[in-house]
Amino acid sequence: MARASTTSDAFNAIAEPRRREILSFLAFDERPVGDIVAALGLEQPSVSKHLRVLRDVGLVTVRRDGRNMLYRTEAAAIRPLHEWTRTFERIWSHQLLRIKERAEKDSRP
């Protein structure tokens, strides 16, 4: 079965670890490509390609400021990712609670 294109949706786009790094780096501030390249130690053409994918699925936005293109994470587009992962957060929280209860039960005299 063919794999879906990385530009088909946010889930496919973030399957690439470097894109997740870029999203994290852009989470709180707008940044030009040069800052991303310097901070993450990636090549400029690679960063530009990743930004294009992230932009195509709506996970980052870009605005021009003079000669600079400033990128930032689009929080509203990340919401579906967050909501989906919350399901698993609840599962892990429940599992950790069970482990804690079992450990406390086993440590009683």
C-alpha cells in the first residue's frame, strides 16, 4: 500500500523528526530561516523544504518583514495533533497509576 504524501495532512508532515524540531523551535517566536539553520544545525535547503511541507499543511505561517521571511508555528493547526495524543496520555497516566499502586502494595510489610 502506498504511503500518503507528507503534504496530505499534519500527521504525515510531523512524521519527520526534523519537522518536529522546527515546530518546537518556532513554538514561541517568529524566526527567519537563518535562525532555524543556525539553531538546529541543518542545511538551508533542507530547512526550506521542511518549512514548505509544514506551511502546505498549515502547521506554520510565514510573513514578510522587509527582506526576511518570518516563520511561526500555527497553534490552531496543531490542536488536532494535541487532541489525538491526549488519548494516549490518559492511557499512560492510568498505567503509571497502576504501577504506583502495585509498587506501594508490594512494599507494605
